[in-house]
Amino acid sequence: MNAQPDASLFIDGRPVEGEGAALPVLYPYTGEEIASLREASTGQVAEACRVAARAQPAWAALAPVERGRVLHRAAAIIRERNEELSRLETLDTGKPIQETLVADWESGAQALEFFGGLAASITGQTIPLGQDWAYTRREPLGVCAGIGAWNYPSQIACWKAAPALVMGNAMVFKPSEETPLGALKLAEILLEAGLPAGIFNVVQGRGQIGAALSTDPNVDKVSLTGSVPTGRKVYAAAAEGMRHVTMELGGKSPLIVFDDANPEHAVSAAMLANFYSSGQICSNGTRVFLQEGIRDAFLDRLAERVRNVRMGDPLDPATTHGPIINPAQAGKIRAAIASGLEQGARLLCGGPGEGAFIPPTVFTDASDDMSITRDEIFGPVMTTLGFHDEEEVITRANATGFGLAAGVFTQDLTRAHRVIARLQAGTCWINSYNLTPVEMPFGAVKQSGLGRENSAAAIEHYSQLKSVYVGMGGVDAPY
Ligand SMILES: NC(=O)c1ccc[n+]([C@@H]2O[C@H](COP(=O)([O-])OP(=O)(O)OC[C@H]3O[C@@H](n4cnc5c(N)ncnc54)[C@H](O)[C@@H]3O)[C@@H](O)[C@H]2O)c1
Ligand SMILES: C[N+](C)(C)CC=O
């Protein structure tokens, strides 16, 4: 299989070969090399940022509706090519084609459409001050750096590019070194849609290239999707230059199932919240709290339904469970499963699996202090925990440094809203899980991140406010 792009980087509207170390792209299902890329050199990172800074003022000077039109055209191109793009996403990530066809580029297209449509309605305020008045202008930040994780590479690139570009910023994007292909396609598509050269650039590389990008003097904002430890480093580096940040980081989110929940829907949600994308989703509800009255029925049904999961070739449309991104990540997940067993938890189903595959794995008899309950595993591993009452489960759900997401299943809507109001999480679901429509803000509290993606809220994170006082009379001075 060959997925070789024209070149590794995309700078100033052109494919450019990287001058750094080799960056082989491996298909997670077979380990076969499907493309051979090169990292950017630090000089190329600086060049991409210079190009972006030079191009940005003219882009910002366009009427917002013209910028919106470019984003709309890009969304239309993505929709026309969804099949080809989704196949590439599957090769890059190993995620089943059944998922990538409906979830990845589709979500990216929706972001481009949403922010394209928002373009003309981004306005300031007027503030009456007697005979004088003031007004505010929402202005772009300048050059935004985007740094992505490997689980949703194209969605992440679009979620960052769409609000940044519509506000009149330029972007230099560094995809994860594991999944470098989708962002290059996005750069080509945006150019074809009419985006001026230099406004969306792609550099490739491992962490040190991300570090060079986040500290480049031309960069005004860094938006990272990645783990909490990387987030800490990037936030600290950005602080040096007083740069704006958005941090979309990891989680260990609670999914609380009360006795009165619809058991079939709760099981469906728990499976989606742990096994979709082979469990490699930041917001997954990996701590499933089951109230005592529903616990046994839930686990019986879960064990039955896990048998319907089809693990195998990601390009087979019938496959619902693909491989793990790489052997190192599979090794970390296996170590987490082994530690759960050593600490006394019991496997309802699943286990370490073989090679690139880890089957859907469910732990019972776990306790809150076990590492399988405390630490993000980022694989298809669900930890189930029993509970008796509402007060107890809220305290236990919040007993974590993470704060990305949470879910509640109950038919008592008063209780649902009461519990959600007390959960420390940025994105919550009631009788649903992991749906992230572009209209709804997505983001975290506590260690899981800062800022919001999607919705009109994202505009605030890719812009700054200028206040203008307008004097309508003379100026009195005491001297
Ligand atoms: N909250 C969200 O929206 C969201 C979405 C997807 C993934 N994630 C999180 O991402 C993690 C998995 O992804 P990952 O393994 O790619 O994360 P990671 O933190 O290892 O890497 C993320 C990105 O940061 C870059 N990077 C690494 N060190 C850097 C440094 N010092 N300076 C700048 N950039 C650096 C990497 O090259 C990569 O592009 C999980 O923790 C998951 O929860 C969060
Ligand atoms: C943002 N989301 C939840 C779609 C993918 C995160 O891993």
C-alpha cells in the first residue's frame, strides 16, 4: 500500500520536502511502511512561521464573509472526496473504515461549514458613555500554532484551523508524528478552495519540532491536543512569550449509571465510550459507575454485546474494532491490564490480546485506588465500579485530577441535571455519550485542559478584543 504524499511539509502554498530526520508512516494493521516522510528542520519551522506572519495581514483584511466562503468551499471538497480521504485516515490511524467514513473528515467538514457560516456575524459591541462612546473590535491573534494527537488527526486539524482561519489568523500545524498524512490533504484542499498561500502551513516532526513551533517568535497562540504531560510543557513554553493557549488534554472520565437507567441504552453508551476507535478517545467514560440495582443486569448484557464486536482488517466495512496505533501504545495498554489483574480486579471479558489488537476489555471488582481507575489508559479498557447513592458517586467521580468529560444515565431528569451541575468536567452528557456536535463547546476543566473548541465559544480563543474610546467633545485638562 502506498500513501506517499508529494512532499512531507506544506509551506507557502507548496509541498516542500523536510530537511530533518526520517519519519516513516506505518499502517497500524500490518506495520507496513505506507509513506516515507522527513521531519522539518528547525529552520523550516521558523520559515513556515515567517511565511504565515507575512501572509496573515492581507487575509485578515478581507471581509469576513469572503473568508467564510473559502471554508465553505473546503467543506464541499471534503464531502466530495470523503471516501478517498477516509481510506487515507484509516491507513494513517488503523481505525475501521466504518468509523472514518462517518466520523473523521465528516466532523472536519462540519467545523469548516459552521465557522464559515459564523464569519459574517462576528461583531464587537458599542458602549454608550454619555456624549462619548466606546466600541470593541474582535481582532485576530496573528499566527496560531496547532499541534495534534494521533487519534483523530484530520478532525483535530479542522477543529483548530476552522475558527483560527475564519477570524483572520494564519496557522502552522504540526500533526502527530504517528499520523502525518491528513493535515497535508487539508492544506491542499484549503488552497484549492481559495485560501491564499501561507495562511495554512504544515510542518512535520516529533516533540522537539512541536517545541520549536510553540516557542517561535512569530507565534501568538498555541493550540495543543495531546496528553497532560505534553500540555504542561507546551503551556510553560507558551508562557515565556505570553502566548495564548488552548489545551485539549487527557481524561479519565466518569460515566454514572443509576438504577432507573434504560439498561440497553446505557450499555450501548458505555461500549461506545470505551471501545470506539479501539478506545483511543480522550473523552472516554472509562470509569463506569454502576448503581447496585442495575449492576448485574448491566454486566450480563455488556458481556453478551461485546461478542458482537468484529475485530480485524480496518478496511473491511464489517470491522468494528481496529488495531492500536503502534506497538509502544499496545504495550502500555497491556501493562495497564496486567496491573489491574495484579491489584485484584477481575476480567469480565477481553485481556491483553495479540500483536496490534487488544480486544474490548472490561474490569469488575475494581476499586478507586487502583491504577486502572486512576490513570488514563487510552485503549479499549473499561473499569466498572459499584456505588450505592448519589452523594457517594459524585464525590468518587470528582476524585481525580482530570476534568474532561462526564456522563449520567437516569430517567429521573431532575436528578440528571442536579448531578451534572456538581460534576467537575468541561463536557457532559445526559443519556448519551461522546457526541461532539460542532454547535456545542468542547473542552475541559482541571488538568484536562484550557479553552474551548467548537461553537461560537472557540472564536474567543482565536481572537482578542480591542476597546476603542471615542471622544465626541473637547478635552479638559487640569494644566
Ligand atoms: N482533549 C482532547 O480533545 C483530546 C483529543 C485527542 C487526544 N487527546 C489526548 O492526547 C493523548 C494521546 O495523544 P498523543 O499520544 O499524541 O499525545 P502526546 O502528548 O504524546 O503528543 C501530542 C502532540 O504533541 C507533540 N509534542 C510532544 N512533546 C512536545 C513538546 N515538548 N512540545 C510541543 N509539542 C510536543 C507530539 O509530537 C504530538 O504532535 C491522550 O492523553 C489523549 O487523551 C486529547
Ligand atoms: C474530540 N473527540 C472526543 C472527538 C476526540 C478526542 O479524542
